[in-house]
Amino acid sequence: MEWSGEASVMTQRRHGENAVILTVFARDTGLISGLVPGGASTKRAAILQPGNRVALRWRARLEDQLGTFSVEPARARPGLIGSADALAGVNAVTALIGFALPERDPHPRLSDATEALLDAIDQGEDWAEAYLQWEMRLLDELGFGLDLGSCAVTGTREGLAYVSPRTGRAVSAAAAGEWASRLLPLPAIFGGRGNGGLADAFALTGHFLASRLAEDHAGRPLPAARARLVARLAAREAGAF
């Protein structure tokens, strides 16, 4: 069995004295892992940093075996370790992908969104909203997408103010009535009439990542890397640093 192509590094872990087990995210294959002989060397370690783009050839005798990678650099992203925020960002992205996706399950749209986000982080852009939209894409790809375009009760697109914590659908202020206290606020960044910023938006995506992905789908808590990133971005928005 053989596969070749480009992908971005998600994780690597030491195997024996000199090898590493590398996991990458490719557009056409999804997550795929393989052994990299000599991958623990100083030269190879720099190439295999999470977020870097690499060219690979994977070989295995049987399709369900771990297999072996030959690896060449394709595009380094040095900016991913250029600041604490950037490092927190790539750690959250790679942790959530590894948490959410089974191996060899292609998600081309999520792959494209991930590549665009990693490029934005690498280039030092203001990528906080791009990361938020990436979380929305992740939920959508897994079948847990939110429907925030119209009120679930009346169908109106006006006055949207809440989200049902059970269905993930928007609810207008007029339709919420006495149930408003049981609903999640819809931040302005998602079309709500309130003034909530990134912290409120991350609370919304975090609710559905935790309830639908972590509890119902995976049966274990979300990776801590996500909470660390959200705390940093919320603090930055508040002017703490």
C-alpha cells in the first residue's frame, strides 16, 4: 500500500531511540500516521514541527498497518512559534483535529480552512475571528453545525438574540419570551443584536464543542489546549496583554 502527497503536521511522538510516529492532516486522506525513521534527529525535528507543511510518501505492506513515512520539507511556518499567542493557536488547532477526527477520514473543506488558518497565524495576521470561524467549520463538518440564520420559532431573520443550547438554532428576542433565561446569548459577531465580543462567541462554540463533540461523540473532555487559547484571546481582547 502506498500514498504520496502534501500535508500539515499535527503531532509527533518519540518512538524508540531515533524514530518518531508522525500524524499529518492531508486534504485527500484526512489524518494519517506513520513511522519516520531518524525523525528524532535535530534536523528532522525542525521539519516535523506541528503546523509545518511537508511532502510525504507513505508505505505499508497492509492498509491497516502503521506504515512508514519518507518526509521532505514543503513549506515551513516559522511564525507559528513566533509568539505565545501563535503557539497557543497551533496547539489548539492540532489538538482539536486529533481529538475530533478518526484516521483516514477525509474532510477537504476542513483541511482547506485549516491550511488558511495556519497561514494566517504564521503571517502574524489578526486571526482570532478566523479561528472562531474555524471552530464553526469543525462543528459543521462533524454534523453538529449551528443554524443561526433565522429564528427556529418564527422563521424571522430579524431581532435574533439567542441560541437554543439543545438544537443550536437561533431564536429571536420576541419569540424567546419567558424562556430567554434558558437560552444562550447570540453574540453580534454571529449576527445577534447584542454587543458580545469574542469571549461570548467562544462561550457559544465551546458549549457545542463540549456537549456535542466531547460528551456525546468522543465521551471525554475537550483538549486543554483549546481552553488555554480562548483564555489568551479573551484576555487580549480585554486589554490584559
